[in-house]
Amino acid sequence: MGRTQRKKQRDADEGDEQEVHAQVENLRRWLRTYAQAEQSGRAAPLTEPVLAHLEETIEALRVSDDDLRLHLDTLRRNAARMEQERARYRELLDLSPDAYLLTDLEATIVDANAAAAELLGIDRLDIAGRPLSASVDPEDKPIFWEWLADLQTPGQPLQWEMRLSGTGPEPRHVVVRARHASEAPELLWMLRDISERIRAEETERRLRQERAERQAADTAAQQARFLARAGRLLNEAFGAAAVAEAVVETAVPTLGRVALLDIREADGREARYVAPAGELSGRLSQPASRDPGTVVGSVLRSGELDVIPHLSDVQREQIAPGATHVLDELKLHAAVLVPLKRKNVVIGVLTLLGETVEECSARDLLLGKAYGENAALALDNARLFLEARAASRAKSDFIGYLSHEFRTPLTSVLGYADLLESETAGPLTEMQRRQLSRLRAGAWHLSRLVDDTLAYSREVISPPALELESFDVRQLGVECVHALRPAAAQQGLTLEFSAPQYPVTIRSDSGRLRQILLNLIDNAIKFTTVGTVRVAVEDREEHVQIDVQDTGIGIPARQIERIFQPFHQLDDERGGSGLGLTSARQLVWRLGGEISVSSTEGVGTTFTVRLPRDLPHPR
């Protein structure tokens, strides 16, 4: 029974009770009036009809009274049952984790269960009469008022989400389900707290984002490692053919299951490189067609990367002329063609093949493009290196020829100077001896320039292979010092040597090391006018260190970085070719070591050479 029906029944029962009371009151009033009339002698005698009517009235009243008592007892029992049911329903509602509210049409709370009081943060005894809007988060109030307006008309329940504030440090998210009561101007509400779900969703979303960021970082790191490894392998390759082979071999399998590189060699011949190498190289060695309209030809002309998810029969024949059956055997149905561009010129096309485009770098085209740029740079550098080496060889040949042409007349000049000095053709005057001495000095200086130039040409421009052997560095140092001690004595200098009392053995090229030491010691003598030149050999376990120290003029700080440059001279008046230190540094590098210099202007200079004990991989 609804609230309206219960009210109507209650009103009807109250009406019956009032009618019975009215009849009883009328009877009492009539009896009092009759009694007063009888006492005054004015009462008429009761006739039989009157008495009969009175008895009927009394009996009707007695029956109505009994019925009324029975009816009131029934009402009381029903009210008790209804109260029990209401209490039971309230207990059930209080057990519900969801909030249930009853409000008027303006959303002022009439009643609410315990969950609603807890959700709104209001004592249950104080919740009635409070507006529900007071608990709505200020940012969500506009939408609350819009939904409340829609609830003014009875209809289907409405559902939306909003936030409640004032119940904690953070708003609580709730899903609201409400409708207009069907029999009264009231609204029924159900609010479910979904804050935990929202937090869980936010946590999951944050974890997904972090996972995606980690995956992106891992992918970027893998790509960086791949590109670094590829760059290292491409840089280590020597020669155009070796670089081209490294391009395809490095691409497999990271960028594709099979890699084909179509380039044009320096002699104009078209060539193809295939990876993985082996039998496959011979089966797919025929270069692709470069004609306009072909897949390779189009990439060569456009310079744009091309992704082909499904190769047609025509495209397969263009990529693998006469060998389409190989693509079928290997299930190579997709291709990505990467242009190798250098300075906006396409110098080749790298074709990556796989069963799907995902297998041939299509999942990350930027990686394919970056690799293509690195490959193009390596190929272009190989070409430039070959051109530079050819130019260097021509320069070396020219310098060698020129030096040889200088050496022939110099030998004659020195020979005749020796004859004149021996006075074979007759005695010399003192003036002639001084002139002959200057002539010999100039000839020897020019001979040294020729020797330095030849050494530079031989060791820097086109170096021969190293001759590795085991030898005692201490003994080699002694020999170099003895060879240059006369030159030091001629300038009034002391040339000292120190080394351990035991052999210091290394495996290297003794001839190159001898040339290094002679250059450094001669350089120290040349730039020292007073004092000492010291040569020290130290055994440092993993390497051997040789120091050449002088008390000469020193090197200005601004020139420290320039002294190893070819033809650079610290002091033009002291002569020299400016190639000795350049050759020394190149030789040290070839022997797997390093050379450094420390100097104080006006105090002196120390050159330090460090060489490994063993040279397994000569440079």
C-alpha cells in the first residue's frame, strides 16, 4: 500500500470514528434535555415508539462502538506491523553500502540511510532538512542543477556522475541514480561511492602510461644502441665494398629478414649486395631495374621511403629479376625501400624484405630512415676516402720524386765539399774553410729537410705495414742517446738517460720507435741553448712510458695544440721542416700508444710517449 492510499484510509477511519462520537454526543445531549424536562414537570411521557427508537439507537451505537473498537484494534495492529516493516526496511537500507535519500523536489533531504549520512559527512540526526546541493563539489554544481531540472517530471530514472566535497581532503566521486516519486512530490536518490574505482582507474592509467613510457624509452635505447652499433660497424669497414656489405649485414635481422642494397660503383657499374650472405647472395645478386616506373627507380628519383605491404608479381620481378621463386620460398611478401641520400642525392636504395611490413622496419620507419642516413654517410665517406687516398698517393709520389731529385744533387754537393775539405785539389785558405763550412751546413740542413719530407710521405701519407718484434726499450733508448750525444755536445748541452736496471721488453716496431725517439730528442736539442736534455724510460706494468725532457725555451700555451700540425714551426730561425712532431704523433698512434706534451715557457718542455706492452692489432 502506497503512502497516498495509507493516508486516505487513515482519513476514512478518522471520519467513521468522528461520526460515532457525534451520534453518542447527540444521544447524551437528548437524555440530559429529557431529564431536565422531567424534573421540571414539562416532560412528556415516553411512548412506546419513542422508547423503541431509543433502544434501536442505543443498540446501533453499541454495535458501532464494538465495530469501531475492532477496527481500531486492527488499525493498531496494522500500524505496528507497518512500523516493524518500516524498521526492517530501514535496517536493510542501513546495511546497504550505497547511499539512499528521500528529498523534496528542491533536493532538500527528508530522510536518508546510514550510508548516505556517512557519504555526506553529516550526523544522521541532523541530515533532514539539509540541501543535497550543499555537498556537491562547486565545479559539478551546474550539471547537478541541470539534472535536478530534468527530475521535476516523473519518468525513467536518470543516472550521471559527480563529485561530493567537504567530506575529506579530496572530492569523492559518486554515480547518481535518481527519479521522481510516482505518488508524491518527492525525489528518490541512490548514490554509489566510486572513488576507489576512479583511483584504481587513475592508477591503472598512470601505470599504463609509465609502462608505455618505459617501453618507449627501452625502444629508443634499443634503437640508439642499434644505430651506435651500426655506426661503429660502418665506420670500421674499410673500402666501398666492405661498407656496402656492412650496410646489408647490419640491417639483418633488426630491420628486415633479408636486405638488398642496389648502388652504382665508382666505375659506373651497377652492383647489388645481399644479406644474409651465403647461397642467398648468389640467388638474389642480379641488381634491380632502375627504369622509371619500377619500385627502385621510383625511390631513386623521389628520394622518399616506400612501404609495400603486398608485393605484386610485377614488383617482385623488379626487385628480384629472374628470382621471384626465391621470394616465394622465403615467404618474402612485403618490402620497405629506404633511399640512401647524401646531400639531397640518392646514391643507393636499401630494400628490406619480410613476410609482413612489420617484419621489415615498418613498425618504426624513423629507425629505417635514420639507418639509411647513416648508411649513406658511410658509403659517401668510403668514396671520399678512396678519392682522398688516391690524391694522397699522388701527392706522396710527387713528394718522393721531388725529394729524390733533391737528394741526387745534394749528394754531389756534399761529396765535393768533402773533397775540398780534404784539400785533394790543393790547400784552402781560412776564408775558404769558413765558406766551405757554411756550404756543408746548408747542404746537411737541406738533406735533413729531404729526409723529414720522405719520412712524412712514407709514414703519414701512405704508411707501410709495421714490423712487429720483441725488443728491449732500454737498449733502444741507449742507442738513440749515443747517436745524438755529439749534437748535444756541439751546443754545450748535457744529454742524460735513465731506465730500470732490468730489460723493459715490449712487442712493437723497433724501427718506428727509434724514429720517434730520434725526432723528439733532436727536437729537444734544437730548442735548448743551455742546460740538459733528459731521456727516461719507466716500466708502468700495463704500458711503457718514455719521457723526453729539456730545459729549453718552452712552448707558449696558445701553440700547444698546433705543434703537431704539419709544417708548423715554433721558431723559424731554428730551421726544420715542421714535420718531425707530425710524423712522431702518427707513428705513436700506429703503435697503439699516445703522446702528450707539457711545457712552461722559459722553463722547458716534456714530451711523454706511452706504448702498450703488446700490439695485437696494429693500426
